[in-house]
Amino acid sequence: MKRSTIILIVILAVLAGLIIWLVRWMSGGFSARDQPSALEAFLARTSLALSIPSKAKEEKNPFTASEDLLRGARNRYEDNCALCHANNGSGLTDVGKNLYPKPPDIRGTQVQNLTDGELYYIIHNGIRLTGMPAWGPARNDSESWKYVLFIRKLPHLPDSEIQQMNDANPGGESRERH
Ligand code: HEC
């Protein structure tokens, strides 16, 4: 057999394999309700980590948390973030639970182990091909840094404060089971 024939057969076999895989994948449906597979989640996590420039990871927050600043950031979090991320950060709102991929629990280690610079970069630029929008303008912005301080505070908010947020912003109430 000629070399070019062998190459052609290999290409056709790979194409046939791809088509079979695609048909099987599609017959499973495309519901956003599903959980991404472990492989998909791993690939998405790795590409997100690689897409953040190392200089951005090391940036320090120019603001320090004061009561006033945290109150303002909390109000903006209720308005802009809680619909998907929930008032308490769980991500278990009607919208958050049905996104694909789903917002992670902001109080958990996956998010809290990110550096301030990484959090700022994600909030400022958003995450492509997900529901996470870019919040900052093209240049640097102070609001995204203030969200970072609020995100650090979220795991320690007392139940009474979460209750105040739920009263002010029912759409952001977490639907987790207790
Ligand atoms: C329309 C829904 C939506 C809104 C509104 C939204 N987010 Fe997100 N966010 C997401 C989704 C979905 C992800 C997960 C993306 C992924 O899997 O890579 C995410 C991821 C994040 C992450 C990264 C977590 C991680 O480790 O992957 C942070 C931090 C974050 N959002 C903060 C915010 C803040 C702050 C706001 C408001 C200013 C906000 N988000 C508004 C949907 C949203």
C-alpha cells in the first residue's frame, strides 16, 4: 500500500471516530442543568489559571477594609453578584444552580485560596464562555478591588447579616437545604 493511502485511511478512521463520539455526546442532550464532567472542570480550571498573567496574580489590594467600604461593597454585591452567587456566596440561587458551568461556593477553598490579584483579575475581566461577566472598565478600577475585600469577608458574615441581605434582596437568597 502506498504511504498516502495509509495516511488517508488513518484520517478517515479518526474522522469516523469523532463523528460517532459527537453523535453519542449530542444524544445525551445539552442541558445547562447538568454538572460539567470532572475532565471538563479540570480543563476549565487549568485554562483559567493559565490565562491570568503572573504579574496580575501578585498585585496587592490598594484598599483596606473599613466598615464604610464593606457596607458599600456589600450593597453592590447584592445588586450585581448575588443573583448568581447568592447573598451568602453559596451560588445556590435559582439562576446559579442552573448555569453551566455553575458558580463555585465563594466561601470555599477553591475561591478563598486565590490571591487578591487573581480575584481582582477575574472580577475585572470576567471569565469567557461562562456566565461570569467582566465588571471593570478597560483601565484599572477600584470597585473590583472593593469586591475582593467583601469576598474575603463573606465566609465570616454572621447569620444576622445574611438575613438582612435576604430581606433586602430576596432574589439572592440561597436555596440550600439546612
Ligand atoms: C450571571 C451570573 C453571574 C454574575 C451576575 C456574577 N457572576 Fe461571578 N461567576 C459566575 C459563574 C458561572 C462563575 C464560574 C465560572 C467558571 O466556572 O469558570 C463565576 C465565577 C466567579 C469567581 C471565580 C471563582 C472561581 O474560583 O472560579 C469570582 C471571584 C466571581 N465570580 C465573583 C463575582 C462578583 C464579585 C460578581 C459581581 C460583581 C459576580 N461574580 C457576578 C456567574 C456570575
